[in-house]
Amino acid sequence: MQKTKTTLPYYTEINDFLASIPWPAKTENPNFYCLRLKPVAGQKLVYRPPFKRSFYFFALFRNSGKIEVDYGDQKVYDPDSYLVFHSPNLIYSFAHNNALEGYIIYFKPEAFSFFKPDFHQRFPLFDLLHTNLFKFDHATFNKLVPQLEYVFTAYEESNKDNHLEARLKALGLFSHLEQFALEQDRVNRHVTVQQHLLKRFMQLIDNHYIDKHTVQEYADMLSVTSNHLSQVVKQLTGKNALNFIAERLITEAKSLIHYTNLEVAQIAYQLNFSDPANFGRFFRKHTSLSPSEFRKRRDLRN
């Protein structure tokens, strides 16, 4: 059988992505869409293998049950509420048990092409290198709801092909939420240079683990030497930097094996391994099981 590499799903159109998720939704405006997220009847588990989008994702979520949400290496257990800011072209995957509700805004850069200065300069919460996630309680969620309703009401009542009023109000919302960034800055003032480097390293792994498998590649992105990065990670965590990259790959590999029926070879190529045998050796080294043995255990449990 000829070996072909599985292409990581890449969504350039909002509607194409909406068609791939359990929530029934479609937008008439290709550059801007507001979705009220509610639990889907009959849907117990929502899982998406790794993918990329060419557009932005913003969400305010509230937990209405016992859940575990997995945003890459950021695992959130039974959160009260949280905000997510996600920029284009980052690797993304998630898993939860359909107990989330709240507000989601998908938009392309073209939705705010009229806005000057550059969107990223004005709204650094949408970081080009990693996802920003902020957890808080129900009281904070309730304080933010009027701001979201202000945008969503305008969206639902405005011209469906344009939504100019809603887009303008969304800019106001993002400006209002910059307080979270300021609070983070105040926290970071008490973080050492080494701790900040470790945090950035972990964030970069979360969004580049499929394409970048070596410490050197991450060191280059952080503008430090691989030796310096390795020393800092070892000093602060007691673990090798390469272990964190491997752990992230193993986490995603386990999810793909557990939640999908993809062949092991497909999973290997999707995670950017040179061949299935190399992936098998890697998986066994870190789990003491072959991918097939791991899947068999899943089948036995089910």
C-alpha cells in the first residue's frame, strides 16, 4: 500500500468549519459570525482532532455541568467560566462533554479591515503565537454577559450580509476586555525572566507541536540558544525540554487513537512523523504500549 501523508485539516472559510462541528450553524457573511453555544441534544462527547483555521476565534464560555476541557496542553477541569482568544493559523484541538454554553465570534481579518492601526497592535490578546485563556467565576461571567449581548443583539438585528454595527460593537468589546491583559501584565511583573521563558516555551509547544519536534526549533522562535532553553527548563521543572514536546505529541496521539477510528498510519502522518514505524517506536517509548495495543484497551473498556 502506498504511504501518503494525512493533511492537517485547514479551514479557510467559516462555513466550512461550521459544517464540521455538531452545532447547526451557517453564516451569510463570510467574514463575521456570532454563534450562541448551547448543549446539543443527544451529543455526549465533542472531540476535534488537530486542525488549523485561517480566521480568528473568540469565546466566552460557562460550564453547566461536570466537564473536562482540553485546549492543547491547557487542561481545564470543571471550570466555572472562561474566555478564549485564538488567532489564525494556530494548531488547535479540543475535547469536552457537551456541557458548555456561551458566546462565540468567528471572524476574518477582512471584518475589521477598516480599523487602524493594525488589529494585532491594538488587541494583543489575540496573540499570533499562542492561545490566550482566562478562567474566572460565574460572577465575572455574568458581568461580561451584557457586553456580549450588546454585540450579539446588534448582530441578530442588523443586515445579515454586512453586520457593520455588530462589528463595530465587537471592537468595543475587545477594547473592554483589554483589562484582562493589563491584569496579566501586573502578574507577570513578579515572574522571573526564566519563568517567562518557560511559559512562552510551553505556549509555543501548544500551537506548533505537530510541525516542530526539536528543542532547536523552539529556541529559534524564542531567540535563545537551545542549550540555554534546555538549562532553564531543566532548572525550573526538573524535566528535559524535549520531554515537554514529546508529552504534547503523546497527549494528542492518545486522543486520536481513543476518539477516532483513524488507522495508525494516518495518525502517524497527521502528527508529522516520517513513517508509521517511527511513530510506533515513539509511542511505545513513552507509554510502554504500541498504538494498536492502546486502541485495543480502549475497545475492551467500551
